[in-house]
Amino acid sequence: MPTTAATPFDRAEALPAGDRALSGITIVDLTQFEAGPSCTQMLGWLGAEVIKIEPPGKGEQGRRASTEDPDTDSVYFMLLNANKRSVTCNLKDERGKDLLRRLIARADVFIENFGPGVIERLGFSYEAVAAINPRVIYAQIKGFDANGPHASLLAFDNIAQAAGGSLSVTGDADGRPLTPGVNVGDTGSGLHCSVGILAALLQRERTGRGQKIEIIMQEAVINFGRILYAAQAIFGRAVPRRGNAHIMGASAPCEVYPCKGGGPNDHVLVYTSRAGNHQWHNLLKLMGREDLGDDPRFATPQLRFQHSAVIDPLIREWTLTRDKYTCMRELGEAGVPASAVIDTMELYEDPVLRAQGAFVTVEHPVRGPFTMPGCPVRMSDSPIASTAAPLLGADNARVWGGMLGLSAEQLAALRADRAI
Amino acid sequence: MPTTAATPFDRAEALPAGDRALSGITIVDLTQFEAGPSCTQMLGWLGAEVIKIEPPGKGEQGRRASTEDPDTDSVYFMLLNANKRSVTCNLKDERGKDLLRRLIARADVFIENFGPGVIERLGFSYEAVAAINPRVIYAQIKGFDANGPHASLLAFDNIAQAAGGSLSVTGDADGRPLTPGVNVGDTGSGLHCSVGILAALLQRERTGRGQKIEIIMQEAVINFGRILYAAQAIFGRAVPRRGNAHIMGASAPCEVYPCKGGGPNDHVLVYTSRAGNHQWHNLLKLMGREDLGDDPRFATPQLRFQHSAVIDPLIREWTLTRDKYTCMRELGEAGVPASAVIDTMELYEDPVLRAQGAFVTVEHPVRGPFTMPGCPVRMSDSPIASTAAPLLGADNARVWGGMLGLSAEQLAALRADRAI
């Protein structure tokens, strides 16, 4: 394939060829921002060939979102688009549409998360794609159900979290609703979509047919709050905000306590299970307060919850004498569930997390070495490789030339016309 | 199979037989509480035969956790164990171990989330299970890496969230770290585990081999906070808590505003994207404040963020004149991303969400009709069926009798000895 070497857009053979779980699976990826890209990044880690389809010029919207340097791709983009290839393709140009149709004919998965109605207006509805290739798994992520009152709303992570109940249960009892700092709406939907795609690929092994996968972000958020409905069933009303307390009101301690240091995250979370008293007794022993072991105010998890205002200062007195990691270690060794409140820089710099692959370093062609969270799915027979997010159109020659057979001249002409 | 009908534990053929994505996949499920059960419940929705292995007597710990009625299974348990079968099996009895080994020989997936080291001490390590059946996918969910300093710690949802950075970024800037009210640590890990299991099943179609899947809850939480590392890279320090504001400080408004009604969740979240100004101008037009369209203080998303203290009262003045759903509708129609802060009771009672299957009603043999969040993965060719969580040992006759061929007399003897 001489065209492959003839263009400066081609990358080296960075992705290793060893057999991985999704080796041989080709994904046509029209996703943007986080909900969709988090899904295809995961599938890329598992070995799929992910071909990101982007408009010529600026590329997917996430490429330049929140960047500190307008001349290169944002860190945001790099965090969500590792393990992918990038081609440009103008879907408002008939030649671009034709290239995409030809790629769909060879693909296993088609995925998009545009705003409501966009992909259908572009001519790539489920029916249109299935007509090209009935074996394709067609996946969509939308904010709300297409038949509901909110079908036309744009959904970002925080919108989906508000609509799915997450904000209503996050925050203090006397405070306003708060948005969790982790993206349950976006990455949470992306993970659900990964589940659907993989299940459909497995089903296709028997049926030979593709199908349509649909993830509604509001429903994905509801799923993360599933056990809230246990508290609601017991108390007969909407689950309230409770700070760090257990939603059932069934256990104490269950709070963050300040530790030596005084920084914003110098806290340790201490939790004792609602299943019995042994963790509470472990805690009393550790703090040298076994004298409270028979106190009737603390005889059950429920009673301890009612007397949290007495318990909390006792624990605080102990935690303030140690740093958070010492607290975590001593509590853990004593058999009390606990964790330091670890911040992003501590996670990022932790050599143990690096060694276990929780963070990986990739080599970006412009930014150089870049360290990011790795793949949180460990598979003993599917080696994980991480490659940096591709530059825009980096794989035009490989895909349009190598896979579809276009000549260098044809590519140049399409590029000149901004069709790719 | 006469034994099937001979025992009161047997259930009717509630699960429909139609072909679904995971039809024919048998899962030996030793999970407890939420992280593991949320995974197998999802796989059950997709059509797998999930056989829950529980100790005789009280069953899995989650059965009686946080219950308001000690005489029956908790709502908590029902929310996490739909679509499963239950058998009892005493893993401290050699006859129980033998039954489990015989079931493993016929299974496709083995999954557990006991505390560190427990399953290995019971004699069912990865190596032991793979020796029985090399085709089995063996899945484990643990709080922390087995080689790290926290390997022996017990991990509940909030522990994993504290350790994975989630608490450090949730809450107000001047407040303590807060736990998100949705279970990123538990259900988030369960979803990652579903992804690994499905990918391994797909790989097995080619290789004929099983493998080991491992999910570390701390890593799963880190994955949900992936884009935090973009903010950290830009600002060069740990990502702080910011209330409802955008983590990049790149956009305003991005806040919940109080609406007519005054209840704890009578708020609407309003967000305008960091990509340009058109949503801001849409908002000004809706509020009748187009006079501010040229105000230099609000000329860019970043400037608006800096002037949040001016912007917020303007918006609040408008939102307070309407209820939250009216705000949501008017903002949406005007092209401004927004959502009411919807609480769990509103979600639960919403007829539209029921109609779309976001909530489903199952029939529990003791509690009767029970409504719970449904399956958030929609597949056009894999019909979703939901059956209530099984009573303890409900499928002893079907599994030990029907699948393994034990007679009614053998079952009775095993039961009398509490081996099942």
C-alpha cells in the first residue's frame, strides 16, 4: 500500500498486534466530548480498532475544549481518546458520506452521541446503517428518551445527573443540591454503552445479525442510585441529602474526620458497617476508649447513628493527632473500614498506582510524554496497550488509502476540497 | 426431572425462553452486597442464567441488610438481585464444595467479591477454578490492588470513593469533602466488571479459553474522574472542590438556582457550554435581559465565570418566578442546557419513566408487586425481562436436582446437614 507511506499524516505501527479480547473488531466512532469517547476508549483498550470520524478543520468538539493552548489538542481530549485512530470526513459533503458508507460496510460497530436528531439528518439513522451492513451494532447515547417530554434537550454530564436524581442526594441536609465531582452522567453512560455493544457482539456470534443499542443518560444515572430506592421504600419519601451519612440512617460513624495537616483533603473517612458491632468495638479499642463498649447509647448501629453528635467529636479527637494516611493504616489494621480522602494530585503521583497500571504514560506527538488514568478492566489474557490520542486525521492514509484503496492523488483531491 | 416438582423451593418458569444476548451463558455468582450483585444483575437482564450461591440459613449478607422487616428479604437486596436464581451451598462443608465444583464444571463465568483472601481460603482461587474448567471466565472485584499497601482493607462504596478521589472534588470550596449520593464505587465497579466479563466471553469464541478478570474499585472510581486530570494539568495542583461550578472554571452559569416551591429539591441546574456564547445569549433573551448581551463583563465563558457573583442573582430572580419543571421546559426550548433537580420519589412516580422501562414492576413471592429501576441498556434484539430477586434457595431443586441430577432424597439429606 504505497499510499500509506506517502503522506505525513500516517502514524507508526504503535498499536501492538498481539491477540486481545476485541482483536478484529472495527468501530466507526462518531462520538464527541465524554459520554461516547469514554466508551470507545474502553473498547480500544480491550483491543478494538477504533476509527474516529471527525470533521476536517477543527475535528471533534472535544479536541479544543477547555484547552490552555489553542494550538494543540486539549488534555481533556487526550484523556478520552487514547487507543484510537483519527480520520477526517466531511459529512456535509456527498463524497464524505460515501466514504463513511464504505467504511460502515466493513465495520462491526457504529457509535454516535450527537444531539437529538443530528445523525438521522446526516443520513446515518439506524435503518440506513443497517441497510448498508446488517451485521453492524449501532449504538447511540442520548440524554433523554426519544418519546418523553425532554427528548430535544441537550444533555451534558451535570444535566443528566440532575435529571437522574444524583444532585438531589448529594450535599448537606441544610444545603443546596450539589453535583458529584465524578462524571456519572458521561462516563457512566459510556460504560453502559460498552456493556450493550459487547453483549450484542456476543449475540451476533450466534445470530449473524447486528442490532441497535440505546443508552439514555438519565437512566444510566438512575442505575447508579439504585439502592436509594431502598431508603425511599423504608421512609416513604424522597431520599434526602445527608452529607456523608449513610442513606439508611442505619450506621455510625460514617463521616470524614479532619486529620493532622489541616489541608482541604486532610480527612479520613471512617465507616462502620450496619451489620453488627464488631467494627465499632475495633474502633473503640484502637482509640483506647473500650470504656464505651457497653454504653447503651452505642449498643446498635441505629443507636450510634442517633448519637452521631456524641460519637463524632470522640473520633475527631483521635484523628486530629495523626495524618490521614496514618489514620487509614491504623484503622485498616484494626479492622475498621476507612480511607484517607485522597486528592487527584496524590493519586497522579502515587508510584504504587503507576506500578499497578492505574496511571499510564503515553507518548503524544506534540505534547510528549503524558500520564493519564489507565484501563480499569484487567484481563489476564488480553494485554493492555495504551497509545496517545491521535492528531486530527492522523490515519487518513491508513484508513481511506489502506482500507478503502484510495490513491494518494484521490486523497489529495478530497483534502483540497475539504471532503476529508 | 421429578425432583423439580417435589420441593416447595422451586419457582415457576418465570424467565422467558426467547433468545437474548447472553442466552446459554451460565454464571456461578458468589457476590454480595452491591459491587458484585450489580454486575450479575446486569448480565441477568441481558439473558444470562445467573445462579447465586448462598450460605444456608441467612443467605448472602445483603439479604437482610438495612431491612425494615427482619422476616423477609430487604428492599436493598431486591434492588440488586433481580433476574437471578438462588441456591444454598455451605462452602465450609466438603459436600458443599463438591457441589460448587460440579457447577463450575458446567459454568461460563465465576464471580465473587468477598473480602481479600476469602475465596482463596475457601479453595476457589483462580487457579483452582481454571483447573476444574479452563473455559471459565473468573471475575473478582476488590477494593485495592493485591500488591499495594491497602490490599487487606475492606472496601465499601464510600471507602472506594474516598480512595479514588471522588470525595476530594465533591462539596463546596469552603466545606469538607462530601460523598456523592450515587454509588460510583460499587455499581461503578460492577459495570466495569460486566465489561471485562463480556469481552472475555467474546475472546473465548476465538480462543476456547477462559481468563481472569480483576476490577479494583479504587481504579474504577479514578476512571469516573478521568477528566479531572485535565483541570489538574492546567492548574498544576490537585483539583479543588467547587460546589456546582465547572471544574475548569471555564464557564458560567453552571449552578443550581432555587425555583418556586421552596422545597429542598425545588432547584434547576442551568449550564452554558464553554464552547462559545450562543447559549448565554439564548438565556439572556429568555430572561428578557438582552440589554446585557454586549456587556464586556460577560463577553466570554471565562469572563462570565469570573463574574458569577453578578450573574447568579440575575438568574435566580428569573427562576424563583417559576416551578422547576417550567424552568426546565422554558430553558430547554430556548436552547439553554438545563434540568430540574429531580428527586427519587419524582423519578419513581413518573409515568413517562415507567412507560419507557426506566422503572419496572416485578412480582415478589413475599412482598408482592415491587417497582425498581430497570435495565439501562436497551438492545433491539435482546428483549429485557425482569423477575424478582429469588428467595433463599428457591432454585435448589432446579440446579442441584435438575442440573446436577441429585435426587429428592439426596437434597433432603444435604439440607438436613446444612450442606445446602
